[in-house]
Amino acid sequence: MSFGSLSSSLGSHAPRLGIGIIGAGRVGPVVAAAWRSAGHQIVGISVTDERSADRAEAILPGVPHMTTADVLERSEAVVFALDAATIQQEVASAAAAHRFQMGQLVIHTSPALGIDVLTPAAEAGAVPLAIHPLLRFTGTSMDVTALNGARAAVSAPKLMVPVALALAVELGCEPFVLDEDDRDLYAAAVAVATEPVSASVAYAWDALSSVGVEDPSAALGPLVRSSVDAAIASGSGAGAGFARGLTPEAVESARRGWSGPDAPVGAHGFYVAMATAAITRAVGRGEITDEHAVAVLDALHRG
């Protein structure tokens, strides 16, 4: 296998690349399904338990379940669709076992890692690529549709950037090249855009359930979706209204609610952290006065 054959493969008719997937979590089967729809062959996927096997079969019917070693041996392109720590471990283990091949594309999908984590593969002659779709994966076939139009960050050695961009386009994404020096800030942006939303929904779900709201998910769905849409429309100004609405009286009311006997554990601390961040940002941008900020921060951290 060579760089030339891989490049020509991306420009030929399907099937073009034999792609193997390591990891049958929320991401691996979905990106595999998207690439299969684009004409690539999915040669196999590694599974670790019955749940991951069921997910792989549901999204990739007929694709063989393999060991990691077999995926690496049989694939022109191999995708490590795992969390950041596990990618590091699996890449190091595969390199130690001399499983990477000359010219093989080795791809990972983590937002937190650049191509440096794939150095052991590159030292064996493989081609390191990082492709991260900006999507909160659910691990269902709906994600394949959701990929269409999503942005995707790609990193690759200079000569292989066109290949990484082409693979991202074939996922249905609109790619952009991410400079490796910007990786940490990019990963932080992804985390801030996703993890607080999940935590907020979890706390709100528990709170609504505790006050007797039937089916909190149905109640929260329209609220959260419309809030996200409004925040995206506001762009950099998102959150200013929340900060301006924070007063010592509003903070005290929130304290009573989030510290009550039926409040979810840890909810008050989460609220304080979120409100503190909003106030700090707003005063730094000149959206509220210093006096307003001091009064609210004092109320937030009182006691």
C-alpha cells in the first residue's frame, strides 16, 4: 500500500477504501455508516461487549465484528473512534505489536487530540489524520443524517490535508483545517458547548421530576432546543440577558430553590459556577456595570 494508491482510491469509483473501525461506541458505527454510504467498504468493526455488538449490527448490518488486530491487518484506513485516553493506549499497543502498515491511513475522531498521538503509527509508515465532526453523537442511525452540514475539524500532515478534507466531506460535513497549536482551545470550546448543556438538562430533569412534572423530557425538549437556537442566533452576545437578569434578589431565590430538600445534589454549586462565569464575562464585555457585578457576586458567594 502506498500514498499514491490511497490518493487514487479517493478519486475512483466505489468501493474506494477498505475502512476498519476500532470502537463501537456512539461515534464509530455512525461515521462508518456515512462512509459506506459514500461508497467506501467497511471491512470490519471491533466490539467489546454485547451492547456495542448490538449497536454495530443495528447501524452497520452485515459488517463483520473483528478483533482490533484483525481490523488493523485488513484495513487500508483504520479509525480509532474511542475516548482520548483509550486512543493513546490502543495506538501505543498496536505500535508495540507492529500492527500498523506502510501507507495505511490512521484516523482518530477525538476533539482533544491532534495527530501527535498517532506518532507511533506514523513512525511505522502510516499516515496520521484527525477528523472530528462537531456533533453530539447519540449512537443511533439518526446521527448519520445529522452529520450532513455539520462542521468538522481536520488535522493532517501538509501533503495529506486534501485527503482528510475529502474524507470529512464524504461524511457529509463541512470541514475546516485546525492548526495543531489551537487544539487545546478548540477542545475547550467543544467541552463548554456540550458538557454544561448535559449537566443543565440533568439538573432540570431531576428538579421537574421532584415537583411532579410528568415526562420531564417532553417538557424540557422544546425549552432546551429553543434556548440553544436563540443562543446560537445571538452568537457572542449569548448569555448577556442572563447576566443582566441576575440580581441579589434573584440569586437568593435561586439559592432557596437549588438548596431545598428536593433539589438535585450539587445543583446549587453548578448554578453558582454558571452564574459567576456569566457575570464575569458580561462585566468584561461592558454589558453590565462593575457595581452590578459586585453586588451579584457577593450574593452568589455569601455563606
